[in-house]
Amino acid sequence: MGLPINSMNLIYITNSRLPTEKAYGYQIVKMCEQFAELGVEVVLLAPSKKNSIEKEPFEFYDVKKNFKFKKISCPDFFVLEKYLGELVFYLQSFYFFVKLCFYNFGRPAIIYSRNPEIIWQFSRRGYRTVYDAHIWPASKLRLFKFFLKKVDKIVCSSRGLENEFKANGFKPILVAPNGVDLKKIAVKETGEELRQLFRLPLNKKIVMYAGHLYGWKGVASLLEAARLMKQEPDLIFVLVGGTAGDVTKHKNLIEQNELGNILLCGHQPHELILKYFKCADVLLLPNSAQSKVSAWYTSPIKMFEYMASRRPIIASDLPSLREILNEGNCLFFRPDDAGDLAEKIKQLLNDPLLAEKISKQALADVQPYGWDKRAQKIIKFIAA
């Protein structure tokens, strides 16, 4: 007999800084909100870490305050990072785990986490545990499998991850890709109004990428495509996102290569990113095939948000992205091939009927991928 949802006590534990500009922070907090919407009692636990973001997660991510967020007090070992390097992370993690040993959950709880070491800690103490998998660390596989040896259930964000877990004897497994808040994706302002607000050109076609500027995200192909198209006078590439360090690094690259057709907007609040999409004529998802994470495991939140924005998408032809995308809802290009990416951009900009067709289909295809539906699937899986 399954566990009644309204009696479920779920403790989501993360060994990470919250809030954070990185996508995993939004995903964690959004899932807590949606679990709580279903009647689950939810507590999110995170270590207290030095944070330049002063807002609480509820405000920073614009989510309902329908769950509890508690910080576990930990010394700021990161002031020693200059001297101790990576050892600082292990010191902080060890202290956090020790503090968790003495945390009083009040009543029987289900421990939910994206951290395998946290799953290990609570599985061996007799708690029901659920691991939300977004990685497959081939370089530390033995330790990873040891940590998850007694996990009760695993949620995978992609079929690629599911295949790895199944091949290594793990079960039961639920595949639940990431998603989008379909209620908040709608933007009232017109594209012209938003271009004026963000000081984007009104007389140019905008090819936009939103997300971090990591190598496996395919930013190198994007920059090279921009170089190949820099003689196009009516076209500009707009990149939204990235850490301050990555933005500075890429700004220098752009200046060195005299790429005047690229505009870096840096990190933006989530609610503004959705508005940036409406300024775009084309949205890019240029993931690299050179990374296994990118090619097989990732389930990009931006992909779902792109689809819901009703703007045409050009994406790398990769198994991870094909789990959701297809020829009917996007235009594929050969991964890591900047020339092919440039050609596909030209094709889409010159074919408004195709752009309208794939963007309309993407909006229809993303409807099953609301965060609320992901939460429902997971809670049903846990309760069974």
C-alpha cells in the first residue's frame, strides 16, 4: 500500500549555496515549491555559505513560500580557499554532514537529494532515500556506486542517465526530465517594447543564446558562427547569462577577434530572461558533442523555456536534446560545426513560415513538461 501524499514529510537536502545563479538552484527550489503544492510537507536544508546574493530563495527565484527553507550553520572555510584549494570544499562538506547527524526531523521523513554522499549518509541510518540524478561521474564511478548502494529510488532527468543506472544494476528508476513553469512563461509586453527596455537594436534580427558560457554548452561554435556572419549588417548575436568571470573572459575574446556583432548581457534575474526570449528572432541551443554530459545526460531547463516562449529554436543534433526535440519543433545543426550553424541561422531567418511552424509545434510539445507535472510523477513514484 502506498504512502498517502498528505502525510508525506519530504526533506530536500542540498550541499550547495542557495540562492545561486546556476540552474540547479532554481531547479531545486522550484521542485520544493511544486512538491508542497501537492500537499507534501517540505523542508529544504542547505549549508550557510558566504553568498553575494542577499535575497532569500523565495524572492530570488520568485516561488511561493509554501515550504520551509532552513540553513545549517557552517564555518566559512572558503576564506581559506587560496591556501587549501579543493580541500576547502571537503572540509565544508564534512562539517555539514556532521551537523546533519544531529538534525531533528521531528517525524519519519523521506530524504531527497541531488548529492549521492547525502543519500549514503541517510540510507545507512535507515531513512527512505530518493536520489535526483543529473550526472553520471565516470571518473569516480566506484565511489558514486558505493554512495548509492542502499538508495530506495532514483529519479533520472534523461533517458541517457537511466541507461547508465540500469546498466549498473540500479532500480527502481523514474525518468522525469526538467521542465518549465507554463503559468509564468507568458510575457505581456511586445518584443519591440522589451527591446527598448533592454536597449537592444530595433532594426536588427536577434539570434539569442541564454545560459552559462561553459565549453560543453557549445559557446565556441556560437562565437565562430558569429565570426562567419559578421558581414551580415542586419544581424546581432545576444548572449544572456554567465558568471562575471566567464563574461569578462568572453568579452576579451570578442574584442580580440573584433566581433562587433555579439552583445554580452551577463547574468539576469530569471523573470527577465523570459522577457529576453521575446526579443529574439532565433533561440540557440548549441550544445557540444565533445562532452558526454552534453551529448547524453543533460536535460536543459532553457530548452523547455525556449519551447514555451514560442520562438524558433536551432539546436545541436544530440541524443540528449532529441529526447524532447525533433524535426517538427526545431531546426537541428551538426554539433560543433559553426559553418552548419551559420547556414541554419540563415535558413530560418529567410523562412518565416518554417520559423512559425516549428515554434508553434514546440509550444504544443512542451505542454506535458510543466514543473507541476514533474512533481506529480515523482511523488506518485515515491508513494508507490
